[in-house]
Amino acid sequence: MRLTVIGTGYVGAVHAACMAETGHEVLGVDVDEERIAALAAGRPPFHEPGLSAMLQRTVATGRLRFTTSMAEAARFAGTHFVCVGTPQRPESGAADLRHVEAAVDALAPGLRSAGHDGALVVGKSTVPVGTADRLAARLCDSGADVAWNPEFLREGSAVQDTLRPERIVAGVRSAQAEARLRAVYAPLVAAGAPFIATDTVTAELVKVASNSFLATKISFINAMAEICDVTGADVLTLAAAMGADSRIGPNFLTPGLGFGGSCLPKDIRAFAARAEEIGRGESVAFLRQVDEINTRQRRRTIALAERFVGGSFAGRSVAVLGAAFKPGSDDVRDSPALAVAETVRRRGARVRVHDPEAVDNARAAFPDLQYALDVTKACEQADVVLHLTEWPQYQELDPAALAAVVRTPVMVDARNTLDARAWHSAGWRLSAPGRPRLG
Ligand code: UDX
Ligand code: UDX
């Protein structure tokens, strides 16, 4: 089949490459000319395991091409996936739909004349419930139908999540649209992916409800870590014992600095704002608490570090391990690690940040922080080390070797993944949220 993918960011670039990999002819479209030129040369604009090789492979076959022309997109195919971003409005937290509307408005004029047995615009972006219906009204003159097909990919495993999804959710307004989406995903369904056909409102909700649930699980365990801190209980044992109950499950129960990234924080705020608009604010009022518990972990980490350096950051040296919002990614959007690092810098510390992948993006977003290319350099003469993104290589660090380069061997393990006993034995004072003090 022929498809277009409009918006070639994290979601769109991965979707375009994976659809070409499964045999479709795909045209990727973006307003960003530089991005389109790089993708056409097989270079993804971000770090994502397996994506670069897949882009090169599919571009070489001719099944994947890129353009900045919406008119070309309308002519090329009858099925158009919309993957542009839906950022947060600063004042209300609601989703800003201007990119989605701009993409649809730019595509619309070409659709009527294009034929293709009826155009289908398929939204993948995360949107407030009711958006598909509004876009259908907006597209009315073009004769196009609208469907919603949310993505559930995690950065770092986006290619696998797209090729082997745990579910495909197709929100449709007609049998023809369902048949079209079944044809698009036939290779994935044949490989075992469940296909859930529903209406567009339910499909839109599946995405925001899923992300809200994941965020709630994380904030729940972080709230328990706060309780553990005053009772002396051990949150890691608590999480393991809770997670052993198959009704609860072990995933998304790692206590620490909390969630960030381009989805969870903005999605829960947008959902809360949308619920208020439709008169059901109280139904998801708990999401405000989820958000508050989450951002409180950043303040708690900063307060602990400040105590460790004697009550003031002024003139202190602070090493930060991790800048990406999570390991396996170079994405720094709403990164808890960088939010902490920047606040500590503003309070007068000299902050040196290490990250295996995200330094370039971090530097662009926070130019006043200092960056180090290896952990030892970041930690030289540090008064405190903050472990803020749990890259696996930080678990392999030699605590004794690092103790020799810092000024004071004090560690805040805000991600709860370092071997506290090993660090303690090497002379470190180490504190992690919800863990009993050692020694
Ligand atoms: C996606 C989803 O679409 C968003 O709703 C979800 O919540 C997170 O994942 P993402 O892929 O992360 O967004 O967005 P981003 O990496 O910012 O890429 C968006 C792309 O769309 C950019 O390349 C941008 O240039 C492009 N764009 C934007 C257009 O092509 N046209 C526009 O009008 C606006
Ligand atoms: C998320 C959703 O998982 C995905 O389905 C959706 O499409 C986009 O948003 P992503 O943002 O890539 O994906 O990251 P995810 O792996 O879900 O992690 C989100 C955040 O939660 C990260 O900051 C991570 O560090 C944090 N997290 C995760 C915890 O703090 N504790 C946990 O136990 C798990």
C-alpha cells in the first residue's frame, strides 16, 4: 500500500521506517527541510536503536522517500498518518493542537482532486478526546474521512514497539476506514499483534488513559518512598513484594526522581485540562496529585543534596550523572535530571553533567551547565555526586576509583539503581529515596 507520514519527529520517523520495512511504499513529510534531507540520507535526527539501519535499508529499496511538499503527499497516497507534535499550552496545560490543524489544513486542498478511492487521515498524535470529530468537520469539504490510531512506542525501544506492538488500536468512523487500517497493519497482525477496532473517542482515550495509569503507578511508588523515608521501611523490597502480585505487576514501580519526557508529564496535564472542559474535572482530579508527587521528587532530591553540601550550594561543585529523561535515549525534553541540575546551578553551584548520549541536546537546552565527556571528569573535586538518569554503565562504576577523584564521597542515588552496599563499603555516604540508611 501507499501511505504518507506527516511529521517526522520521534513518532513519525519510526512509523515511516517501520511501515516501509513491512512492505508499504511510504512518503515522509515534514516542514523542516534539514530534517527531511537528513532522513532521505538515512540519518535519523535522534538516537534510537535500530532506526538508522532501517532507514538506510528502506530508503535504498526506494520504498521510503521524503518530501516537504504537502501537495505531493496528497497525490502520492490515500492514507495519511499525522504524527506532528501536540505540545502543552504553558498557561493551562491543555494540548496545543495548532500543528495538527496546520498539517490537516495544508493537506486538505490536495485531497479532493487526488482520487485514491477516498482519502483517510489517520491521527497518531496524542490529542484531547473529541479531536478526531473536530478534524472530520474541518475536513468535510475535502471528502476525507478521519481515524485515530494512537502510538504506544517507548523511546529506546521504539522500533520493536512499532513492529511488535502489544496492541494496535484503530478508532474509526466507518467500515471502510477499519478495512484500510486492517490492510496497513496486516503484516503486524499476521505476526501476532492484537487489533482492537473501536470508535475514535475510545481510541483517543486509550492513549491518555494508558499514560495516566503509568504516571499514577510511578507516583504511587514515589509516594510510598516518602513514607518509607520516615518509617525506615525499604521501598525496593516493598516494590518487589507488591510487584510479585500478578494483579499489580512489577513494571513502572521503580521509585526515584520520577517521570519526564515528551509524553507522560504533558499528557496527564492535557487530560486534566480536557476533563475540566467537558465538566468531569473531578473524575481525574487525582492526576493533579500524580503531577505534584512527581515534581516533588525533584525538590526532594535538591533538598537532600543541599543538606549534603552543608546547607548551601554557593561555591560548591556538583557532579550530575545523566541528562536524558531516561536511559537509552538522547531526548532531554522535560528531563528530571536537567531540571535538578539547572536549579542547583542557579543556586550557586558549579555543575558538571555527564551523559553517554544526550550531551549535545542538553547543551542546546541548558547552555549554562558544564558538560564532561567522562564520568571521572564530571566528578573531579565534586562535593556531591547526583545520580539522576539510570544508564546501565553507571551501575558498573568503580566506587573506590571515583572516591579518589571527588572532594567528598557523597552520592545521592536518585534513581535507586546503584549497589548501596558496594558504594558504602568504598567509603561513600549514599542516600537513595525510600531506602534505609546504611552504617
Ligand atoms: C509525538 C506525537 O505526535 C505527540 O502527540 C505525542 O504526544 C508525542 O509523540 P513527537 O514525534 O515526539 O510527537 O514530536 P516531534 O519529535 O516534535 O516531531 C514533530 C514533527 O512534526 C517535527 O519534525 C516537525 O517539524 C513536524 N511538523 C510540525 C510538521 O511537519 N508540520 C507542522 O505543521 C508542525
Ligand atoms: C511513554 C509511554 O510508555 C509510551 O507508551 C507512550 O507512547 C509515550 O510515553 P516514553 O516517554 O518513551 O514512553 O518513556 P517511558 O519508558 O514510558 O518512561 C517515562 C518516564 O517514566 C521516564 O522518565 C522514566 O524514567 C520514568 N519511569 C519509568 C520511572 O520513573 N519509574 C518507572 O518505574 C518507570
